[in-house]
Amino acid sequence: MIPCKKPHVKWSEDENGRIRLCIERNGIMERILLFIFNAPKKITMDLDEIGSTVWKLCDGKNTIYDIGNMLSEKFGDRVEPLYPRLIKFIQMLVARNYVFLKR
């Protein structure tokens, strides 16, 4: 499986290579809920060093296996247990509609 970023997710990278995701709530239901609950119109999510690396590697070319290998090379034991953690993180990104998976 190959994770790909969704185009509606805006992101930026700081000087340390950390990623900040920014999602605007523009749907009709979202606007109604924003009004009712006075919630923020924009959601931001700051990723740590490992999450930022994964995000950058979700380019539509790297498979989950490839991403795991690159994480292992870069971070060594810091990412263990590698694939359970990586898969859980990618599942979270998919569940939040930030990425999709293609074969």
C-alpha cells in the first residue's frame, strides 16, 4: 500500500524540519457544528520528528514497507516496534482524512 497526502490538507515545515498540518473546516455540516459549538474553523496538528518524516515520505511513491525501511535507517531503535507503530500512525492519518492509500 502507498500512502498519499490528500490535497485539502495544507502543511508547512519549520526550520527544524517539523511539519504542521492545517485543515480548514469548510463543509456545510462542519460550519453548522462550528456555529453551534463555537469550535475553531481551522485545525492544526504539529508532528514530532518521526511523524514529520513519515508525512514527507507519504508522497504517492513510497510503500509503507519503504517508509519503514527509511525510518529504520534514520532513527534505528527509536522507532521500534517499527511496523506496528507506523501502521497505527498511517491508520490515524487515514481515519482523519489526511491521507489515502493506493495499491
